[in-house]
Amino acid sequence: MHSHLFQPLRLGAVHAENRIFLAPLTRCRADAQHVPTALMTEYYAQRASGGLLIAEATMAMEHNSAFWMEPGIYSPEQVAGWKLTTDAVHAKGGKIFLQIWHGGRACHPLLNGGVQPVAPSAIAIVGEEVHTPEGKKPYVTPRELRDDEIPAIIAGFKKAAENAKAAGFDGVEVHGANGYLLDQFLRDGSNKRTGPYGGTKENRARIMFEVLHAVSEVFGSDRVGLRISPLNSFNSMIDSDPIGLATWLAGELNRFNLAYLHVMRADFFGQQQGDLMTPIRAAYKGIIVGNMGYDATEADAAIAAGKLDAVAFGTSFLANPDLPARIKNRANLNAPDAATFYSPGPVGYTDYPTLS
């Protein structure tokens, strides 16, 4: 049972022992300077039996905090903090990628020394609030990036990849999902600009492709993944043709020889629905990692049917640090405690029991 989940998998230049991956879950356990902590090292080391660990959304550059206590990878102290994690994971035989990220309009001045967030267009996130040191606050209207500022964003992602390599990561995942900067450019609900980065889908995807090229110069494209969420309406995101956009994008990504394409198949809020995985599988010739709502049985069946190649488990891997062993032994799973997802300290983070 579930034998397909335990087949090894080649992800570009990286060998995964199984197809049970840890999804990137931002849990706000870094310190006030966005330096990864010993608690985070413990968390990832506990889960090293996954075929690949994808570390949480990590700020590629300063002044784009969207979560208050999320980690960064732009300072020497952050690089040193992450090195403790990669060393601990590798000591247990695990593989780990770092998800590098820019929050765009999801950032807030109260989290960034008063700096106004930037975005493809001056359109604010509505109907949602952000956690700040002063409590929950509405999002502010971002400043529209000028075309001549975009090269600095791309250079920031490249520097983040260099720092991730120095910190010992096996590769990086570019965060192009969930209504953050690259996703904001990609979808026409948040990108209303003209010029080379707006209008057509080719122009809207331009910054994403330029980031992938820049990061691949550091690691090689076969150690680079990309995460997308074409249906997810989180952070006020929408597109006029999400399935068509995703299908086109998947085909274009064949040019990059990526380690994998990580696809969030659903919408957090259920507002936008459709079969995303079938057209992406038909268009994309590389490794596809599925995410959102899979249990072990569905994941194994999807891999067996060739619908995808691996599955990234989120809250089930959070609550079960030995998830591969539990799946293999058909053991009961711990239930995740949503009340502790973003709280400080070990409770609901590193204190979930293992089978042993």
C-alpha cells in the first residue's frame, strides 16, 4: 500500500529517497531580525525523512516582510542561521530547498520600517488583514514599481540564491504563488500596467522568467523549483482565465529544465475552481509536485496514474514529523493544532509526538 510514494525520484540534479515532500509552511518562528532560530533547525531536522524539505517563504531582500517574524536570506547572520538547519538536515540524510520570496503588496509599512510596499499596480489587497506589532491592520495601497526598478528585484533574487547556496541548501524554490510579487505580476487581476511587464500574458510572466534565469545562473536550473497557485484567491488574487494561463505557463516552463514545478491545485477560499492538474500535466514535460488537500491514498494513486510525480504535504507533515514512517506503517496521524500555527515557541511546532 502507498508503494509509489516510496519510490525514489530524480529532481534535476537532486535525488529524493521518496516522494513525500514537506510543503513550505511559514510559521513565524524567526527572531526580530528575521534570523532563523535553533527552534527552526529542530523543526526541519525532525522532518528530514521526507524526500525533499521545502523551507518556508524567506525574504530575498530587506524591507519586504509580510509575516512579521518570517526568516530572511539577505544578511550574514541569516545565512549563518540557515546553515545550522541545512547541516542538521544533511546529517540525517535529508535534502532541503529554500523558498525565496518577495511579498509585494502583501507587505506592510509597520513590518518594514515605514517603507511602502511595491507591486505591479497600485491596487491594495482587500477583505483581509495582516498581523503587525500593533495588531491586525488592513493592507495599504502599494506603490507601482517603475520598469527601471525591476532589474534590482531580479538582482535581489539572484543574491538570495547565492546566499542560499552559501548556507548549504540543495537548491531553491522560487515563490510564484499565493498573491506575492511574482504572482501579482502574472495574474491580470493585480497587474493592470502597460509596457514590457504588463498587458499580455507573455509580458506579465516576464519578471518570473527573468528571476528563474537569474537564479539558475547560481544553482543551475536543475536545482531550481517554481511554485504556482493559478486558482488561489488568497491575497485578493484573481485572473480572467486561470486555467488557460496555467496551461500556457506550464508549456513555457519546459524551456527552463527546472528541478520541478510545484502546483497548488486549489483555492484556499473555494471561489475559483477547476481542473488545474490535467492540463498542466499535458503541457509540462518535467517533474510536477502536487499540493493542497492530498492524503496518502490520493497522492499514491495520482503518482501511480502519472498525474504528478510527488506530493508536498503541509499541515499533516507539520503535525507528524515522522510522516513517511506513519504512512508506511499505516499508523494514525496526529491532528494539527491551527491555534498554534503562527504562535511563538515550540508548542504546535516541534512538540508533536512521533511513533517512537
